[in-house]
Amino acid sequence: MRIKEVKQGALTALKNRWGFAVLLTFVTYLIAAGIPGLIDFLVNGFPSGSETEYSQSTLANIVSLLLVPLFFSYYWVLLRLVRGESVRVGNVFDSFSSVGLYFRTLGLYLLTIIYTVLWSILLIIPGIIKSLAYSQAYYVFRDNPDYSVNQSITESRRLMNGYKWTYFLLVLSFIGWGILSLITLGIGLLWLVPYVTTSLGVFYEKLKANETEVAE
């Protein structure tokens, strides 16, 4: 699998859909940051200039955690875009479509964090390796709704066998664009985030395609 091909696949999927991708990203992050921010303001008010430290309220942190499934849906929408399916901005709320799906999605997030932290306690490198191994769990979970949270993680580990370094280099290849986005005061992130996320979706599709070729 070549990184250049993955990124080119993402650009192809986003062709004529950049406006949609930017709007989707704006809405997602506005909700994910805006709601906790509003709650924090209502609880703490504006930080005074004399304060040397400022911490977000516990309630705001809890709300941020509860909104994590929103990002799952964001990934899934752009995966569907890669597959040429019809999508709309409202699909970013798909993970909230049922109580069961919402809590299983949140459970998947929490379990991957727990596993990664436990491996990181041993050494930093094993933690990084495991986080790469678990990276496809969100996509596996979406494509296999009958899977348990642990099954999704296990399947992700299997798919990533032999591809963790490629995935790491793929993510690393966007650092330059990330720096440029920061120079634009973050505005460029509205284009960079969907570009990166769509590339990750293409990566997942290629993983599955490679597996099919091997099986044949």
C-alpha cells in the first residue's frame, strides 16, 4: 500500500465535495467544542486576568466525553463519501440514532483508551503501537454492527498486522499541512481535517481490498 495512492484516493473522493466536507467539519467541531464551552462559561464565567491557571469544569469535561460518538459519525460519513454513497451533514448524528448504538460507540472509545493506557504504563512505545493497532476499530464497528466492542478491537488488530508503520507514516505525512493550517489561525483545519479523515477512510478500504486479494 502506497501513501501517495491513499492520499490521491482521498482527493478523488473529495473532488466537488469540499464544500460539504468543510461544512461537515465546521458543524461537528462547533458542537463538540461549543456545547462544553458554553457549559463551562455558565459554570465558571470568564476567567479573570489575575488567574494564573484555568481549568475546564468537571461538568464540561463530562459533556465533552458524552459527545465523543459525534466524531465516530464524522469518520463514518467521510468513509461513506469514499465509497461513493449519498451523504448529508445530518449523518454526523448517526451514532445518536439509538441508545444502544450510542452507548456501544462510547464503550468502544473508552475501551480503546483503557487498553492503550495500560500498554503505555509498560512503556510509551508499546502504547503507541497498540493505538495504531486499534485505529481501525471504529470502521470495523460501523461495518459489523453485530460485533461486540472487543470483537471490533480484535478485528482491527488483525487488519493492521503488517500495516502499522504505513499508517503511522500516513498520519505523519500531514504534519507540514498541519503547520500551515496553524499559520492561518486554524482556519485551514477546516480543509485539513476532512482531508486527513478521508485519507484514513481510503486506508481502511485498501486494507479490506488487500485482505480480499490474499483470500482469493
